[in-house]
Amino acid sequence: MTIGKSIRLERIVNRDTGRTIIVPLDHGVSVGPIDGIADMREAVTNIVSGGANAVLMHKGVVRCGHRARGRDVGLIIHLSASTDLSPFPNAKTLVCTVEEAIKLGADAVSVHVNLGDETEARMLDDLGRVTEAAASWSVPVLAMMYARGPKIKNQFDADVVAHCARVGNELGADIVKVPYTGDPESFARVVAGCCVPVVIAGGPKVDSRRALLEMIADSVAAGGAGLSVGRNVFQDPDPAKLLAAVTAIVHKGAGVDAAMESLTRE
């Protein structure tokens, strides 16, 4: 790994724990200005206050809110896009380049791939081209790897998730993001199949804060490198307080009960 990539990775991954808390804010393209991200500056300020390592967003909204009130935060520019208005929402296309992201001050870039979709070949080609370009600039790549398509019966199946993670690893990603498989034992197999950090996605809004914290704690116990969770964080009534609890688990080794207690303190 080059010194440039190492420096950039340390802006999004805690150098002491080797783990990261990433909050994606790229939902405006897919579903519009939903609650929690209508005001990007407020969203980023809450995220920074809670102790997140990085935010992830599309190129056009960096000017609207990457600089929070308070300390800086790692910046990941998302290069892929599609909208829920399309008849093919799983067909992601590149809307930004590595070079554009560098000009915006990005510490890393991300690409979304839906394995099993009819347009899988193009998305894999996009990922390969991005990792090649990023390597030439020493920029880390986060690959969001999901199984979504007509042949996919269960996108959370451990073998399917392990396959997704391995594809991202094999095509040059530095961090791989996949769904959580539901239990530490099966997720440990996913992590074991990769030689790069694996973080979990948040998925649909969960029923409770405890459910989210338990999922995060179990994934870390299985060897996961943290999380990249959006709606379950930025749509929380108090994102900063929730992230402080998440930080306690991911970076300080706190248990779920202790983290939950911190949420009730004034």
C-alpha cells in the first residue's frame, strides 16, 4: 500500500482500532430529500458530534454541508447512482470520476454493485475501472456489494453475502460493505473470506436502537470492521447521541447494555 493511500485511509478508519463508522448521506439521489438529510449541514454536524469517522455523499452536495460546525470528518464521494423513479433502480451507473472526487477533497471514493442484476456486467466493469484509476491516485475505494436480481432468493444468506464481499475484494476494493447475515457465526465466514476490512450496511429502518446496536456489536465480535449505516442513524431522533453509543461499541469495546444506558443520560 502506498503512503498516500495509508494517509487517506487513516482519515476514514480509526488507526488505533482498525475500525470505522461511516454514515452514508447519498439517499437524495435514490429517494429524494428525505427526513434527516434535507439540511445537509445540520446532518453532518450531528454526525460529527457523535464521533463518526466519515460521511459519504454525492459530489454536488459536498458544497452544501461537508464542513460541519466543529471538527472535520472523513469524506467519501459516492460515484454510483440510480433513482427509485427508474424501472431499473438496481442498475447503477457512474456519475463521478476519481479525479473529480480528488478535486473535491475526497479521502476515498465508493462504488455500488448489485450482483445478480441484469446489468451486473456493466457494474463490475465500472468497479474494475474505478479501482484502477483510484490505485493510480492512491485513493481508497469502498465497494458496496449487494445481491439483487431474479436469481437471488435471499440476499442475506451467508454464502451469498460472502460471495459479494469476495467479489469486491477481488476487484480491488480497500473496504467492502455488505449486508449483515443475521448472526456472528455466519458473518465470521464472510469476514474470513476477505483480506480487506468488511463493514455492515444498515438496510431498512430497524425497530429499535437496541436492535441496531446489537447488530453492530455482533458484527464487530465476528471480526467486522465497523459499519456504513445511513437511515438508521440520520433519521434517529438524536443522531449525535446514537452515534456516541455506536462509537462506544465500535472503538471502545463497550457492551450493548452500557451503550444503551448512555442513550438515556441527559
